[in-house]
Amino acid sequence: MPRVIDPGHGDAIGLDDLVDALDASAFDPRDAESLAALGPMLARLARNRTFLADLVIAELEDRCSGQAAGNAYGAQVFLLRPANGRYVLRANFWPARADAVVRASGTAPFFYDMPHDHNFSFLTVGYQGPGYWSDYYEYDVEALVGVAGEEAGLRFVERSRLEEGKVLLYRARHDMHVQLPPDSLSVSLNILAFDRAQPWRDQFRFDIAAGTIAEGLTTAPSEALVALAVHYGGEAGRGLASELALRHPAARMRVTALRALASCEEDRADRIAIFERGVDDPDRYVAHQARALVNP
């Protein structure tokens, strides 16, 4: 399960104090241990009982112009600081199952009841309310190919909730949870590690009953462009896709490029010939997907 971090005993700080500390820190967003060291600073922000309400009121008075301009998340998230290449700061609102917003929109916008991991590490602290519940699991991503239907080796740890002042470190692609609504409206604060390679690391949804990967949840914007390039870019587009299929550092993009190239071929034998390019790829994910496409 996520690692419980000692919150320490420092006095409350403001949001700008936390930002200054993060910017002065040499923490590596790819290193969970480095991120964990920031837990006491996040806990000190959580001891500031007025900063978030002050920010929310200011946004409402300004017709939410700041959130509208920079917040790419849904209405559940109040963006505190946008991504700067190393981190994102945000507050999350967690309504109870009986609250009007959940009755109106369902649980999907809040990721409730959906077993999932994260492709980034992050710190979280309970800020207001009793806190959301989670059934926590662990798994070993290095043992997996990463395809739908694969046995995931999930290990159940416990059910617990994010109480006020409790600090947790969610480790990228290691901690998995089924998030459940809190008993009443709750708020958490996050420091999300961020780096440019993140869109190429898979996040998964799991099937708890079967113990398997249900699907991958991550798509990079450039993946959608490959199909456009091969269908409308002529020889240049197909040549670029061929290079991506062979040399792109992300396994998922290599498979995406193979699929795009094959989609241009009307003859089944020609499509298979394209997929066969990936059968001997050194990456297990590419090779597995290519073999499955050759022999559907």
C-alpha cells in the first residue's frame, strides 16, 4: 500500500512557502524516496486551515478565470500550481456517495470503485473531512508484459482511509487501489511528481475478481497523430511512421505506429508483414502485441 510518511511537527505554512521550498529543493521527480522527503512540508501546508478557502473565494470573485485558464483536470480538482517540469500542486474534493454531485454525475468522474494504479508518484495529505477510503493492493510491474488480460499478481494489503493530517506516498506503478467515497465531503492536498516521460508510462485499470490487467489508461497526444500522418501524409507520413515503429523509445508508440501502417493496407498478407516487423522487438510488450496481431 502507499507508504505512510511521518508528518513531523512544524508550524503551518502558506502555499507560497511550500512552492519556494519545492523550487529550492533538488528532489528528483523520478525518485520516490526523494519525493517522500517532502512529506513534512506538505503536512505543514495542511495545518494552514484557511489558505484553500481563501483561494477558492478569490477564484469565485474572479469568475474562476485562473482555474479556467490553467486547470486541465475536472471540476473535482482545484489547481494550486500547474506543472513546471518537476511537480504539480493540487487540491482534490471527494464527495460522499449520497452527495448530490455523485447522484447527478455518478462515481466515474471521481474514479470511485475503479481499481487503478498511477504512472507517477505523489504525496497526499488529508486536509478536510474524514477522508476517502481505499482498498489497497501492491503489484510488481517489472514482472508484467503490460497487456489486457494478463495475470497481475495483485496482493491485497488493507482497507483504510486518508484521515486529516495523514500523509501517504503513492509509488508509481507499484501501489494500486480501489478508491471508495468518504463518509462525508473530504479534501486532500497533493504534490504530484511530473516529468516529460510520464505520458509514455502506462497506467492500468485492473479486474480485481479476475486478478488481471483490464486495460491501459494512458494515451500520449502524439499517438493519435500517427494515424493521420500515414493516411494523409503520403510517403513522408508513412516513412515517419516506419521510423517510429522501429526506433521510438516508447514501446507503446512503436505498436501504435505498426497499427497505423497496417491500417493503410487492404491486403491481409501485407498487414501481417507489417506486424511481423515487431515480433522480434527486444521489448516484451511490442513483441507480444505484434505476435497477437500476426496470429489474432
